[in-house]
Amino acid sequence: MDRDRLIAAFKKKGYEVSFFAGREEARTYLGGLFCGSTIGFGDSLTLAELELYDLLREDNTVFDPNQCADNESFLATARQALLADYFFTSVNAATEDGVMVNLDGSGNRVAGSLFGHKKVFFVLGSNKLCSDLEEATRRAREIAAPANARRLQTKTPCALGTGICRDCNSPERICNALVIYFRRLLDTEAEVIIIDEALGL
Ligand code: SF4
């Protein structure tokens, strides 16, 4: 990874960018950013691995659907997350020229990343980096999605069978919307947090 080139690429797309060598440096930075705010999370294993929920809720109100035990409370918390001051999500893949890709099942993750917050934070590990959009889209659909389906134990071909995406029509399909962030959206601040270690799927 060419760190300086990567940072320059995301800045050119309109994002603030912070780069960290490891998760502890990132946690120290993010833990000092907020006090008394409301913060929403999208579904993200990256955020869970960073243990951001416990870190940020010390001084803020944090809505994290991943903390919920059942679908009803998941949806209620996901709706509250959409109304928070700030929103955190990861992405399934990002290109070296600053384009990001997210695939979603319910839509709460991509919805929160697009509009409604003072600022959105995209947190990604170096394992999400791809050379171009074709590779990034393939990563999202053929690597991240089947791995997530297995983690969630969905009744889908990728989780029950070989681990290969069959572009299924299952009621539990988790790949229902694909968002490509070509550039920072108008009217919402956004910061890309790049961590130089593998995080999430
Ligand atoms: S489309 Fe279906 S088979 Fe393919 S990754 Fe998504 S849930 Fe799995």
C-alpha cells in the first residue's frame, strides 16, 4: 500500500482522511473526538473488532444494531442510528483511487452513510483495498457477502453450501443493494479512517 498516494486519492474525492498504523492508534483518535453526542453505527464487523461501541458510549449515546439480540430491537436501534448526529460504518471494499463499495441487506448501513448526519466516518482496514472498481465490486459480492452470510448463518446457498455466491433469490439474501461512493456526497462531512491492518470481512 502506498500510504501517501492513498491519502491523496481520498482527499481528491472530497474526504477528510486519517491513517493509522494499527487499531490502538485509531481508537485513541476516535475516542477523543466526541462528547455528549449521538452516534449511530451501521452493521460492521470492523467497528465491532475495534470495540468502538464500548469506547464511544462512555461519553456519548451510541446506537449500534449489532448489540441487539433479536430482529425487532435490531430494526428499532437501526432507525435510531439514522437520526444520530454522527454515523459510523465500514465498507466492503475501496479502490486505490478513492472509490468505496458497500453491499447491504436491510439497507440501514447504506442509508446512514448517504444522508442525514453532521458527519459520516468510513472505517476500513487494509484488507478492503482493491486495485480498481471491478475488483472492489467482486470483493464485495464474492468474498465479503458469502463470508458475512456464513457468519450470520443465513439460509442462503453461500452459507449452506460451497461458500460461493449463486446470485440467489433466497428470502434471507443479504445482497440487496450495492452502493458505490464515487465521491463524498454533497452537504455531509465525511472522513475516511484507514487502518493498516486487516479488519472485518
Ligand atoms: S446473493 Fe445470495 S448466494 Fe450470493 S452472496 Fe448474497 S446471499 Fe449469498
